[in-house]
Amino acid sequence: MQLVERNRWLAWWLLFFAVGCGQGLVPVEGTVLLDGRPLAGATLTIQRDAPSPEERSFRAETDEAGHYQLRTADGRSTGALPGEYRVYITSVKPPAAMNEFTKLPPDRVPPQWRDGSQSFTVPDGGASEANFTLSSSTRR
């Protein structure tokens, strides 16, 4: 029993150093366009099923030019782990004092980009042009 506990502890520390210290992360950046124009102020999240939260989700905010650079969920490191992900993009930011009565503005991002039905593969070497081109006229 003690050997199993020690191995579990060792596995967590190895995972912490491999992911928490930024090792294994590759750079991922690109541009988000909506109807051919930069989508400023959008939140881009890529997510996958993974054994630990550190490996599961990476996110970015787009600047005025629609450019983004993925970071770890805690924002401490730049990049993402290689692999297959679901993509979530939204242009609506919930207010800090949101409650059940708060009415949010409509999201300009088409539903198929908000619901995780789109996928993206982070290549082993990273990606400098991981661009997402959205069209508001696209129907599901």
C-alpha cells in the first residue's frame, strides 16, 4: 500500500513539473476572423478530455486585430500541449456582478463555434498561423 501511495505521489510531481513548468507546451497563435474582419475581444478556448486540469484547457483573448496567443488555463505559461481539441469561441463577456436576471447581449459568434462541435489539432511543433475563419451566414 505504501509503494502505491509513493508511486501516486511521484506521478503527480512528474506531471506538475512536465506541465506546470511549461515543458511540453508548444506555441499556438493565429487570428480569428468573423465575416472577413478581425474579431476583437473574443475568448478562444480549446479543450480536451485529459486526466488533469493542467492538460485539459488552454485559452486566449483576441486583440483589436483578432490575433491571439494561447496560454495555459492559469495564464502562467504560453502555449498548449499537442493533441486534438474542441474549440469554443465567444464574443460575449459576462459581467462580474452577473446573476440569474442579467441579460447578456447576443453573441456574434455562430453557434457551431460556441458549442465545441469544431475541432483543432495542435501539432507537435506548434502553430504560428492557427487561424479561425467564422461566417455569420453559416447554418448548422
